Amino acid sequence: GRRENGRYQICCQVYLQKFITIPGETESLPLEVALMKMVSMPPRCENVLELLDWIELSKVFILVLERPSPCMDLLDFMKCMDSGISEPLARDIMRQVVQAAQHCCERGVFHRDIKPENLLINTETLQVKLIDFGCGDLMYDFTYTKLKELWFSLLPSG
């Protein structure tokens, strides 16, 4: 779609979600909305997908997100590169991913699911954007020592 003012191409996602209250807000927000609001506040990071708006409908909500174009996720991008990606390109991609992760941490957001499928790459400019905060959480002041149990349930058995 295209946002009403015509400046952005957008995409929409529909979710069921738990609600939390974030610092500086008086009302509870869906967790993913709260996390994306935290990372989308100015000054923004060009390597994190921007939340433009959100709509609550009964028990679901819709995220209105920027839609970079042309782009694909990093996994598909790497599959398209027959001879693999060059070391300088890999280094630049990793620099952008680290910049996105650092921005999230500075905003108190722990993404918890950084992987090639959650990174969009603009196929013309090679700019990377971190997406999908659905597994994310607020950062807490303790040492993280465990993986989320979901990882173990996804491992193939014997």
C-alpha cells in the first residue's frame, strides 16, 4: 500500500499480543508496538524498520510499517548470489546489523531474533534494515544466560 501522504510505501501486519506499559507512556501497548515505538523515536536508526502507525481492532492490532523497495530478506539475497557475497559486502552488512542491534539496546529493546530472515536488504543500495520484533522484549538489568525454549522445540529430533 501507500501511506495517505504518499511519501511511503507501507506494509501491514496483524497480530494477537500481550500488552505492556513502557517508560514515558500512560497506557498499555501491545509488546511489539511498544518495542517498535521505542526504536522508532528520533533520532532514528536507518537500519531499523520504522513503525509509522498502528491500529487496534478488538483483540488484534495492525502495524503500519515502512516498506523499503526494492528489497528482500538477507537469506534470499545470499541464495541469489551464486558465488557468495564478497568479504567487503559481508563486513558492511555486519556493520549495519551491529548498528541496528546497538540502537535497539540503547533504546532498552532486546530483539532476541536477529537472523537473515529478519534482515531486509535493499537490492540497489545494499542498506540493511532489522525487522520483526515479535520475539523481542524490554532489556532487563541482568545477565542473559538461557535461550528461549522455542529454540529447543524447533531443533530436529534424533
